[in-house]
Amino acid sequence: MRALRYVALAGLIAAAGTATAAPVTYNLDPGHTMVLFSWNHFGFSNPTANLGSVDGKLVYDEKDPTKATVEATLPLSGLDTFVPKLDEHLKSADFLDAAKYPTVTFKSTKVATAGKGKLKVTGDLTVHGVTKPVTLDVTLNKIGPHPMMHSQTVGFDATATIKRSDFGVGAYVPNVSDEIKIRITTEGHDASAK
């Protein structure tokens, strides 16, 4: 009888271990997401804009991060440089043409490990109606229960550099830099949590 109890207990422990290792779907939290992009302006300054109004999902498997997937949509209506006239100019046909192309999207196509807590996430970035592959250098910040959200939470930072002219947004190059530096920080909460 005691042996049977040990077998049952071992089975429960194994099942619990398997359950925590299963892929989890997370909703990206727009309140804790910033997608910052910066550029050089005629050599004088390096302005930054935020596209943090994210709507997205991340599927993450702690046991095998290479199986992770992420999809995100960023409405240009949320673009914020903290300078209203600059926001208008960036949304105009000179640059992003937000009236015609109202969102920026990213959909992962491949994830590779790049060291402890580091990933290379390649995906299709669509800006201004043009889709190009982009690789994000990603750092896992933390994964575990969130003390205020009462759900499993995951947090990442990521960086990338793109050329805006690749996406048909080449106005004023090279005086306004073609190279755009992207920095992302985000949290996602377990989509199954109430």
C-alpha cells in the first residue's frame, strides 16, 4: 500500500512538472509595454518615439524557448514623441502615412537561443505596407507569478536596428538617419488567468 502511495505521489509530481513546462499563451500588456524607436536628426539630436499601444500574444515554453511565437500589432494612432507637431509629421504621407497604413505589425517566424536568458527572434515586420524580415535580440527579464496581477507573467527586453528606407519611408535620408534603433520592453500575462 505504501509503495502504491509513492508511485501515485511520483506521478502527481511528474504531472505537475509537465504542467509548468507546457507552453503558456500570454497577452502582451499595453500598460507595461514600450516600443521605442530613435533616429538622428541632421546630426544635432536623437529624438525618440513610443509605439506602446500594443495588441499582441506571446506563446512561450520555458522548457524549449525555440518554440516561442509572438504576434503584435501597434496602431500608429498611439505614436507619441511628446511633441504633437512631430507626431503629426511622422504620421503624415512624408513618413508613415498612418491614414493609409494605420498599423505596424510583427509576426515571428523563427526563435533561436543565444545564451542564458537570451534569444534571437526573427520575424516579419510590416511598416508602411512593406514586409521585411527583422531579427530582435531578446533578453528574458523574468518569468513567474506576478504579485499584483495574480497570474503567471513573463517580461522581455529586445533591441534591433532597421533601415527605414527598406520600408519605403526614406524622406530626408541621409540628413535624417536611415538607421532606426528600436528598443522594446514588455510584459505578458497568462491569457487563461481570470
